[in-house]
Amino acid sequence: MWISNRRTFLASCAGLAFGTGLPAARAEDTGLGALAAQSGRFFGASLTSFDLQQDDAYLRLLKDQCSVWVPEWQLKWGALVHDKTAEPDYAPVDAIVAAAKRLGKRVRGHTLIWHEHLPDFVAKLPSPEDWERYVAPHILSVAGRYRNDIFQWDVVNEAVEPRDGGADLMRRTPFYKMLGADYVSEAFRLAAEAAPNAKLYLNEYDVTYDESWQQKRRTGVLRLLDKLITAGVPIHGFGLQSHLNTKYAFSETVYRQFIGELEAMGLDIAITELDVREADTAGNRDIAARRQRSADEVDKILSVALDSPALTGVVTWGLSDSHSWLRSARQLPDNQGLPYDDTFSPTPMRMTLAKLFANARIRHD
């Protein structure tokens, strides 16, 4: 029997390993990847090749907790190619793929097309001929190189931007300048040609909260997905980036409806870049309370997402706060928004994820 009010249920069974009949300590000792796998899903985190080389403790954490690894930035075009005449530098990604194979991890690809982290010359390309000369070969080359190694691809990242003012709600990227909105469908067709066994995703941010500007983005996403599916474009899933933010309003009804609309399109779903950004004033508060606040934010959102049998898995953007992009100078310097703290000890978010995974509805492909 499925328990409809998961949070009430979880609170009532804190002393059990969440339906397994085992003591809670045993569940805590089980990796998040193994817990997610019980319902047919994956759990993963982003990493870089430097994490494989320099930090034994963090690497152990990535090995023990994750079933999936995601190159955080080294698969982005600007990381692979620095100028027009340079050959792609695949060595960092090759290292991640090789280590993943050796340790029995799967690799999720992020990302083939994004308007940021581009080689400088790409931003100046204006024509369909430039697409054929530079962009199409890039997609074919990267997706083709890892055709047997990457099981899911974020083919196009952040294609929707209502604030750019277009009637189609699409972001005016360099790729849009080349082909118009059709660049998205062309990117998916090229990716499918190069990596026919991979699941291909559109990935988007700021679609989680009950904010008017995020509702416009959800509208743009659904409009784009409907267009792609109607045209027979080979798209298999949608990535909910899920960079959560404690200052925004959340509506379970609105979020559940959005996920339901994605399901109705026949799409898989993945939580692709999960973390929590604290309020700018959070640094003045008790650290334990801050960590619990981030865990509560994850709980209320993932408890809805994990109700969906279309959800294939969850990826956090980093695994430890010490490796979080949210620690950059433009964010809170000690942001507490990931499952492990600076000493690689579990945070309340880790316990929340474990409980949610252990009680998730079984996914059937």
C-alpha cells in the first residue's frame, strides 16, 4: 500500500529503516545510491577530474554514496575547446569515465548545448552555415565519443527565457541566432544520431516555485516540449535543475501539476542539479538550524517529485558543502546546502534523502 502523506509517515517511523524492518542505523550506513536503487532510481553527484586526483576522503564519499557521476563543467563546450583552432581536450572527462567504469558507476552527460561556458568564437557566429560548420560537428563529436559511456544527456540546457521578450518564450542564444527555435530539435536529432542508446533530456532551471516569473518559464518549457514531441523529435526526458532557494514560495499543488503535465507527455524526469541556496542573512543564524532548514526545503519538494513513477533519479550539484558552487564569492561564503558538510559528515539533508529514497514509490520503466 502506498502512503499518501509521506512526511507524516516518515515522522512516525524514525526508528525503522523505512519499511525494510531493519534498525535505522543500518539505513544510515547504506549509500544513497543503493537506497535510491531500491525503487529503480539512481542517486548521483557532480564532480570534476580534480576530485579524482587530490582528495581521497571526498572520492571515498563519491564512491560510497553515488551510483551516477556527472562531470560538473568539464563536458561544457568552453571546457573542451578553448579557441577555434584548438583540438578538444577530452582528457579530464576521459578520466572521469574511466574511473566510473572501474568503480561501477554510470555517467550522466552535462551538457551538449548551453549559452554559457562557450568558446569565445561561438558567441559571434550568426548564420545557419556556422551551425553546420561548428555546432553540429561539436554535438556529433562529443556525443559520439561517449556513445557507450553516457546513459543520459542534457542535450540542451536552459533554452527558455521569458524575460528575453520573444513570443515563443525562448532564450535568445547564439544558437537561436543561427537557426531560430529549431536549433533545439536539430540538437536532439544530432545527439540521437551520435548516441542512439542514450536518453536525451531538455534541462531547465527556475521551474519549481510558485512565483509568477517561474510560472512563465514553466509555460515556455511545456510549450517547447509539446512542439518537440509533436514534431517527432527524439526527446526522452526533462531535467528539473532544482537549485532550491529558501526565499521563494512553494506550492505542492502547482509543482505536482507541472510534474503531471510532464508525465502526460510521456517523458521521464530527473532532478539534475539539486542543492539549496540559503538566504543572504543566514550566516547570522545557528548552523544546526540552517542545515535543518535546507533539509526541510529538500523534503517538501522531493517528497512530491518522488511520488512520480517518471522520476528516474536525483543528482546533487556537488556532494559536500566544501565543493559547492554556492560557496563562490557572489553567494553565501559558508552556504549549507548539500548532503555532507565541510568535514564530509552527513547533514540533515542526507538523512532526509535517505528517508525519501527508502520509501519512494517503485519506478517501472
